[in-house]
Amino acid sequence: MWTVWSKDLWWLIDTEVYRAGAERVTASLPLYDHSVYDGLQFTYSPFAALCFLPLTFFSMDSLRFLVTCVNLAAPLVVVWMAWGFLGYRPDHGRLAMTFLVGGFALWLEPVRTTVVLGQVNLLLLILIMMDCAPHGSHRMRGVGVGIAAAVKLTPCIFVVYFVATRQFKAAIVSVLTILATIMIGFFVIPGDSVKYWGGMFLDSRRIGAVTNAGNQSIAGLLSRQMHVLNPPTLLWLALSGLTVVIGLAFAALAHRCGEELLAISVVGIASCLASPLSWSHHWVWVILLLVIGVHHVHGRRPWAALSVAAFVMLFFSWIVGKPKIPERTPPMGIIQRTSQAEWSMLVCNNLYVWIAVIVYAATFWYLSRIAAKDFPSDPPVGDRSEECLAQ
């Protein structure tokens, strides 16, 4: 990666925005009235701006190195935790598979783009996984989801997931955490908090164009196929609501079947589909799907190997060698492909949405097989040995 990406590895435009937003807070300047860096506006919550204050202690050159190292290590942390969800013991076999699968994950477009932009997606994913770990019972369970939702609003769906799976204490803690972060924002930067929570957080136009190929959501699909700047509100709300309901239903069933990693993957994908703007780098949930696929490969399920191979190829960032537009924006692979054929645009420009549909269908099929006892139950958490991983 260091060799292939060269200068692009150090772009980190989103880190520049985070730091610039924090600098405006320290300078007592309005956070949302104007662009904060290179024509880009600060679109996160006031609490997020406060979280970014430590970035102002470093020069941008230092931050490029530090943030890149954190984002290169974060997929390994995610994969390590994912093996734990699946019941593997913390031994050298799990460590080896963490580096192997984590290495592949770094080349998946959502992860690669997160690294190049200096985004926080992977860190938020880790916070959510800490709260959703199987048999987790720590008193602060729910705080991670609350903080993630306070930084980016889409993780709020996990509060509903906690309710759907009768994890009421975690849901309450998450809600209280979110409310606490809002209160902190009003206390420290009241003016910006009034603007943001007064309705600005609903304005997706500040984030970007819905029709952009990087927006892999239902709203993006509708806008591109209908050739409009914004999809019809009722149609978008109906489809997004249906997507969330189905996703939460599947996740609740997966939770009851002991498939917690699959459950949170489906919930995360539902959040990406339903959001009006879900940039491709928001789809870091693909790391969890990759781990699940590899888990089934060494479980000797014949369909798994082909599924993992197809999954990796579709998400690899170098499939389509399209020139960078604009100059410093990294190419996004298949989803950025342009063609005169309507079917090609429908498939390629909305690829992640269609993959999500396939994931939904595969989840339904897999859980129905478990319910029908067509698949033998996986060993209980903690009983999977390194011998299994060695296979």
C-alpha cells in the first residue's frame, strides 16, 4: 500500500476538515456558517468538533503520519474482535488469521478510502463492536454506541437494535450517552449547538450531492436512476423504512441464533442503505462480512469459497483503472464506472446497494437453514480451537 498509493496515502482531506473545525471552536468562530477547509463544510455534531480538539495540538504533517498509522491498524483490531464474536480463542492462530484477513481488508475500497481520506469510520466501528460483543455485561455497555451516534448520526440505529433484541439496559445507556453529548455541546458551544440541532443536522445538501456515485444508498440509487437531484421523499422514506425494518428483523433473528457478528453487520448495512448520503467509505461493515465468509470457508461449506472470492473482487479498489476525478480523489473501482448503457450504470453505480440486497437474501437463507437444522450448530463461544483456524 505504501508503494502503490504513494502521495495519495497522505492526502487525509477529512482529517484536515476535522482539525479545521476544531480550530474554529478554539478561536470562538462559527462552526457551521462557512466552509472550514478548502470549500468543505463541517458536517458533524458540535460534540464531534470537541472530540477533534486534540488534533489541534499536532501539525498536519504529524497528523498525516499518526492518523494513517491508526487507520492501518484499525482493520486488524476489527478483525481480531470479529474472530472473538465467532468464538475463537485468543491464541497465535487467531493472531495469524487476523493479519491475513486484515491485510485483504485494507484493499477493499471502503477501507482503502477511509485510510486515504483520514476518516473516523473504523474507530466508530470498533466502538460499536465493543458494545455489541457476545455476552457483554459491563456496566458501561451502550456508551460506545452512544458516542458513535453522537459523532455520526447513523449509528443511532443500534439503539433500536438493542431494543429489538431486548437489551434494554444497553439501549437506555446509549440514549443517555447521546443526550449527555448534546448537553456538553450546548454547554461549551451553545450557538453552534442551537444551529445544528435546530434543524441543520437534517440538511444533507451540506454533505454533498445525492446523485454522486460515491453515495451508495437507496436515495442515491433513486436519484441517479430517476435523473433528479433528490428522490421523491415519500418513495425514499418508504423504501428506507422497509429496509430498516427488514434489516432489524433479520438482525434480531440472527441474535437469537447466536450469530451476533452477522446481526451487527446487517444492522450496519441497513444504516448505510437508509441514510440519505452513505459515502462508499461508510461501508466498512464489509470487513465483518469478509470475516464471516472466511469463517464459513474453513467450516467446509461449499458455497463459501466462491462467495468470498466474488465479494473480494467486487470490493477491490483497483478493478476499474479510472483516472482520478478530481486530481487527488482516489478511484473507487466499479462504482465509479461510467457507461452509455443504462443497465451498466444501474448495476455499477449502485453496486453496494445490490450487494446489500444479496446479503439480505443470503442472511434469510442462512438463518432459515439454521432454523430447519440443515446446518450443524457452531461450537459455543470459546470452544473453537486454533486447530480449526489452521485448517
